Amino acid sequence: MSAPEAAVMAIEEARVAAPNPIDETLTSRFACRAFCDAPVARQTIEEILRVARYAPSGANIQPWHVYVLTGEIKRSVSAALLEAHETARDDHVSEYKYYASDLPDRYLRRRQEFGRLFYGSLGIHQADAEGRSRQTAKNYSFFGAPVGLIVTIDRRLEVGSWLDLGMFVQNVMLAAAGRGLQSCPQETFAKYHRILRPLLSIPAEQMVVCGISVGKARVQSQDRLMPRADIDEFATFLGFED
Ligand SMILES: Cc1cc2nc3c(=O)[nH]c(=O)nc-3n(C[C@H](O)[C@H](O)[C@H](O)COP(=O)(O)O)c2cc1C
């Protein structure tokens, strides 16, 4: 090994040995579904959004828009969506399709595993439609979080801008985690765009993509519920020497 290569190796070894705060934030974030009602200041949310806006976006288009809800307006939104969920859920449909109708096997297996772990952790039997519906309903009260975000995108934009939006949403969640807050991204809100639009004065060209609950987790740290496939399942390395 040449001297420069040895130096690079030494730096790499030192880096691996040191705890990395970004890795820590990435791996400790989880979809939180039980929040304390302790308020989160507007200033904190502003700070989160101010750093989240540094998400990259193709041609720097920055396609995101966020409605930040707390207090009375959040309560009105929750009440309206809960009522729709109870009485008219079949009359509502999202403007975009999140899941493929025919999930290829590997993804189908992961979704089944998600169902087993998720409902198992809540003590809800998978065949218990009422129990699952009660769990879905909790989405609409933002799982008790003091702040709820509704994220929209201009419908005239293409799938590339949706990639950008996903990075922005992740940045919001990581910036929240960096401040001791947890979050849950929620596509369940997209279904009720017809109710959200007049309540939040969402312009016609904006499509509701998801919600994000933000607050202090009721349980600060927990064992990871949802596993991830290891890298050999999704990464192909080429040209590396062993
Ligand atoms: C775009 C998006 C939408 C999601 N929508 C919901 C939702 O509506 N309700 C919910 O409880 N979880 C929702 N989740 C959370 C996922 O179920 C969760 O991220 C996944 O099970 C992995 O768990 P983890 O984030 O705790 O690691 C959503 C996640 C993403 C990325």
C-alpha cells in the first residue's frame, strides 16, 4: 500500500470508529404513532422548515408546499376527517395512487411482514377490520401530536418533482429528530383532499400528498419495530476489490 493510500485508510478507519451524529439521527428516526401533547413552538417548526428547504431538487425547482396546523384549525381538520372516516370513507379517494395494484412478490412479502409486525405490536388481529379501522382513525388526530403538517405539490409537475418532495419530507423528519422531536409521514391524508382543500384554502393546482405529525414521542426510545432488508438485497457493487 502506498503512503497516500495508507493515509486514506487511516482516515477511513478513524471515521468508522467515531460515532456519527447523522447516522444516529437516520437510524433512530421511526414512524411515531403516539405523541405527548406538549406544544411545539412555531419557531421550532420554522427552524425545521428552514433547514429542510435545503433538500436538493432537480433544477432547484423546490416543489414543496406545507400547511402547518396547530390549535383550533388542527382540531377542526381532525374532526372533519374523523367524521368522514366514520361515515363516508368510501366516498373519498386520493388523487394519486401510492401502491401498485399488483405488488411484485418481494414487496408483497414485505408488506405482509409490515402488517404482522404493526398490528401485532398493537394487539390487533389482522382479521379484525374494526380494530384496524380504529387504528387508521388515529392518523386523523395526528396521533395526538401538537403539530400536523399537510404537504402538497403542484399537480402540473412530473414524477421527478415527487422525488424532490420525498427528500424534503425526509429532511423535515430528520430536522425534527435532531431537535428531540419525532414524526410520522402519513399518506392517509391524501384520501380526504376534498375536505382539506376548503378548510385550508388549498389552491386547485395543488395536490395533497401526505401529512406529517410532529411532536415529542410518548415513549422516547424504543426498539426498532420495522426491520430493513440488508444491503445485499438492494445494492449491486461493481469494480471494488475485496
Ligand atoms: C410517504 C409515507 C407515507 C406513510 N403513510 C403512513 C400513514 O398514513 N400512516 C401510518 O401510520 N404510517 C405511514 N407511514 C409510515 C410507514 O408505515 C413506516 O415508515 C414504515 O412502516 C417503516 O417504519 P419506520 O419509519 O418506523 O422505520 C408512511 C411512510 C411514508 C414514507
